Amino acid sequence: MMQWEQLLSLKRQGDANKRLRIEQDETRLGFEVDYDRIIFSSSFRSLQDKTQVIPLSKTSFVHTRLTHSLEVSVVGRSLGRATGTAILERHPHLVSTLGYRFNDFGAIVAAASLAHDIGNPPFGHSGEKAIGDFFRNGNGRRFKEQLSDAEYQDLVAFEGNANGFKMLTETKHGVQGGLRLSYATLGAFMKYPKPSLPVKPTNHIADKKFGVFQCDRSFFEEVVQELGLLSRHAESPHGYARHPLTYLVEAADDICYTIIDFEDGINLGLIEEEFALEYLIKLVQDRIQTDKYHALTKASDRLAYLRSLAVHTLIQEAVRVFIENEESILSGTFSEALLDRSSYKAQIDDIIKISVEKVYQSKEVIDKEIAGYKMLTEILDAYTTAFEQYHLGTDRHYDRLLLQNFQEDLNQDDTVYEYLMKCCDFVARLTDGNALQLYRRLNGAL
């Protein structure tokens, strides 16, 4: 059984002394410092020009990864505080002896939620697929024989969650330990605490994807040991149980993309307004104040009211499911997302189905994902070739021009895996707009 005392660790990478909650400055708690460090990071700022649903959208009310992440963090904070209040009532020694407060839970979940998409490449999930496909079926396949199976799997199944852990923790340009977040926040961030192999060894939610690249395994294991995450090696080789607060981070994301992507579809005219309102009403029908609702004359105001009510309803539902299943969550046996256990699952599934049909598979989204796929493939081809030629000592002037972007990162002693990961890191950090500009430059346009 995992223990809250360990799970709420304030330790940061490189710490020599133990950080105790009872000694924290109440005006600037360590978990709140995590939030500040993320929000002021360049990686987080770049999310303002990364796709949430609609790639390269010029419509102001459509969400980017940045606005989505901010909303997820707000929902996550509410989830964490409500859950923390209940947990501290069950485990009073966390307050009396160790000094924890309900807002600590909110701060951890808010910070992890804020960072949850930080490792995603441009063009949404299409960007992840483009990187993976380049190494599985494209010109990147030529590197397969020079890599271990696990290294190759990191590339062909390139994963934004693992890349996020890398970006948050990697020592780069002399900055030790990346953002140096608390281990509690890093643990809550790790939705899939396992490496890329084996692929989906079980149907447990923690095995759905992977959350750490081979190059980051050492520090990942340090975080896991500090937090006391349970080994799942018998069923999932090299895998661990999730940090319990990860379920709340996931729920915050699920709530936002279910309700707010649906709202984007309505605002874009992809989903009919009256049709959409009916689906939201089904979700919140027991909570609607009919007088208040019917007094709203504009459809946009009715939509905003229903959206707010739906988010509040699902927050309460996620907290209920978590508290009812705290023991199985702490023992690592709770195997699905909180909202999959929700009494509103049917209504949620109906809303997601409409979003898939009308928004995610709309012509605008598909056309721009195709364009993004093409751009990232060409960018990867150019940069992997430049690195390869550099390491073979056959680099051309053109290769050296491209590698100007990596002057501080060039190292003749890098393995093939190490320099390919640098290429992927470079591509993943591009915004949608940066990727478009770079693609045009590679094709001779200034």
C-alpha cells in the first residue's frame, strides 16, 4: 500500500536535505513554486501556438494547448482541494504531525495539470504520429539496426507524456534538473509510469501508453523510489502503480476535453447549437435551475451556463469516485480512469462521440493534420540527415547550417539514439507556426 507521507514529497532533484511540510513558508509553498516555475517556462509559453483541436486556427475563441492547460489546471485545483479535504479527514496525522493542508493537494494537481501537455509536438496527436511514422516507415527506419529494441520503440511510438517528463527534468544548457519540480508534482504528472517496452502489457490504465524514455530511466527510478510507487513488475515489466493524484490530473483533462472541445465545435459551427444543448442538458438535468436557464435569451449564454454546470457536476463525480476507491488506488489495483466509473459515463460517451464525428474528423482538422504530418516529416528528414553526416564526418555546408540550432548540444561522442532524441526534442518543441516557417525555409522560401 502506498503511503500519503511519501506521496506528498517536497523533495527536488539535487536536494541534500529533507524538505518538511511543517517547515514550509505558508506564503509560498513548495507545491505552489512548482506551478510558478511551469507557468514562467518557455516550454509552457510555447503552448500558446500549439494545436488543441483545430491546427493553425485563426479563430480567437478556439482553444490552444495553453488555454486548455490553464483550464485543466483550474479544474485540477478544485479536484485536488476537494479530495484533499476528504483525505485529511481520514488521515488526521497528516495534518497534526506533518502539517499538510487540503490546498497542498490542490497545488500538486494544479501544477501537474498545468504541465500535462508540455511535451506534445506541434499539430496535436498528429505530430506524435508523424514522428513515430518517420522512424517506423519513413527514412528514419534506416536507424533501426543501430538501436536497441527499447531505444527504437521510444522513437516509433514517440510519446508526448514521456517527452514532457524529459522536458521538465532534463539538465540542459547548464540548468541542473530542468525545472526542479517537487517529486510529488512529478509523480502526479506521470500518467503512464512505465518505459516504452513492453507495449500495453495489460489493460490497466497505467499501461495504456508509456511515460519515460530510455535516456531518462535513472532519474525516473529515483522519483519512483522516493514516492514509494508500487512495482507492478509481475504484470507489467518495469512498470509502476500510478501516483494516486495522477487520477485527478487525468480527470481534469477528461472533463475539459469532453466539455470544452464540444463547446469549441459549437462555436465553430461544426455542431448545431440546439442539438448540442440537448446533450449537455442530459448531463446536468438534475441540477439545472430551470428559471435561471430559461431567463437566458442568448444561446451562447445558455451554453456557458450548461458548460459551467457540467464541469462542476463532473468535478464532484470524480471526487466521489476517488474517495470511494481510495484504498484500491493506494494499492495500485484501481485500473481505469475515474470518469469511466462515473454514473454519467453514458452521457460523457455520447458527447465524445459527437465531438469525434463533427470536430476531430472534420475536414478542417483532417486537412491541417495532413499538412502538419508532411511538414514534420520533412523537418525530421533534414535534421536527422544533418546529425548523421556530422557524426560520420561527411557533413556538408547545408548540414552545418542546420546544426547551428544545436551548437550547445553538438557532441561527437553522442550515440545514434542520443542524437536522434535531440532531433525529436527539437521538433517537439516547435510550435505550429515555427514548424510552418521552418518547413518553408527548408523548401527555399524566405
